[in-house]
Amino acid sequence: MSPAGPQYEFPIVDPHQHFWDLDRNYYPWLCDPAGVPFRYGDYSPIKRNYLPADYCRDAARYRIDKTVHMEAEWDRADPVGETRWIEEIHREFALPSACVGYARLDRPDVEEVLTGHASSPLVRGIRHKPKASGDPRDARRGAPGSMDDPGWRAAFSKLADFGFSYDLQTPWWHLDAAAELAADFPGTQIIINHTGLPADRSPEALRGWRRALELAAAHQNVAIKISGLGRRGLPWTVEANAPIIRDAIAIFGTERAMFASNYPVDRLAGAFDTIYEGFFAAVAERPPDEQRKLFHDNAVRIYRL
């Protein structure tokens, strides 16, 4: 049952969530004994199965109408295998409503992989994290595997042939390259993941983050998903995250921003209720029609649900 109040009178689309079954499928970062460096620190609490029943329990207070499954770093030797598995999950549980697959844009077999994903009616786009630096002071243009790489861009150009969008997860200090990518390929929808990763909340870093978002937002084929706002060792709070949320919406407008859970990964930062109550609190002063766009309508349009 949904809580009372006008802000809950519309359904919600969650355009960024993950399922995994570690008993059946291989995800190196979740299955291998040795972990990987992770922006939230210790992620052992999420190294267990997460399936539709778990998601529905976490999201029980909300009218979740549809979801988009984001590739979850499945076995890279078989990227289309995740899409086939998600089709099984969809047939059994009617979730997710659509998915974003994985394809390495710097590999010679990329067209074969894209063709494999395109055989599924659930696939809306592709995510591949381009080469990135770990610190804005180390950011350089033109690295192999980056958004400047001619081979990478040649593969990116193929997305339009399949009608695919592109989910971009990269730190904000690489969004200048994303802006040029958007300008050069205006027919491909680009969706920035996790709010551009504003982990450093110092005034200087936030100025850089806002400038980077403004560069990307200047192109109408770029949208942003507001999610992934957790920080290592700190709880998810409205006080910390509402200013980030409001800035992102101010820059992209209410037509090109959308809220997402990033569950179960963001469980490391806060409960599903904490995160969604925080989203609602951050936009409580906006008219209901704008709230509906942020929580529902934009995701329906952008992911063609």
C-alpha cells in the first residue's frame, strides 16, 4: 500500500535497477572472492541474490509501474547472455519492463553483440563505461577506449542503426567529451548515469560538476538519471543530497531528468524508502505535473516504455 499524500497519486518508473542470481550466473565482481575497488567501499552486503521478489519487498510502499534493468557487469565473455536471462525473469515476473545491455564499444565484435541484444524486444540501449581517470586532475582527452577514441566512436555510431540509446557512466570531469559526442551524434539519446558522480562535495568540485553538467545539458539528446548519490561511509540524507538533486534538475530541466533507485547497489547508502522519500522531499515544492515527469513520464518517453 502506498502512503497517503498528493505526491503519491501517480505511478513511478524506476529506470535504473539490477537483478542478479549468483547461484546461476557469473558476475566477476560479485562472485569472485577478491572484490574490486568500489566507490561505496565494502560492498559485501550486496553479494547475494537479488530478484524481483526482493525488489518488490524493498519498493513495497510505492506504486512502481515499470522498471528498466541496467546491465550488472555480467560475465564479459557472454554479454548477450544477461539479456537472455533477463527475458526469462521478465516472462516469470513481468519485471523488468525493459533493459539496457552491455557491449564493449572498443572491441571488434561489437556489431555482433549489438545484433544479439537487438533480437530481444526488451533491450532499449547499451551501457559501456568508457576509459576514465579517477581524479579530475588526471583527466586527459584522447585516451584509447575513451569517448575520443576513433574506434570507440565508430562503434558508438552503430547504436543509431539499432535504435539504441546509450547509458553513460563516467565521472563528471569527462562530460566535456560527452558533450562533443552528443553534438556529433544528435540522433542518439545519451543518458548520464548516477547524476554525473558528484562524490566530492567540496565547493570547488561542485562548481566543476555543475559546469560539466551544463556542457552536456546544452545538447537536447542528453538526459540525466538522478541516482547513485551515496558517499563512502556516509548515510543517504536529504540535507546532503537535496542541493545536488535540485541543481541537476535546474540544469537539465524537468523534461530531461529522472529519478532512479540503483537498487540493490544503493542499499549500501540507504534504504529504498530513505532514498525515495528524499527524492520526494527535494522536489516537494514543484507542481505535481513536474513531479510526475521526474518520477514517471520522462523515463517512459526516454526508454520507450
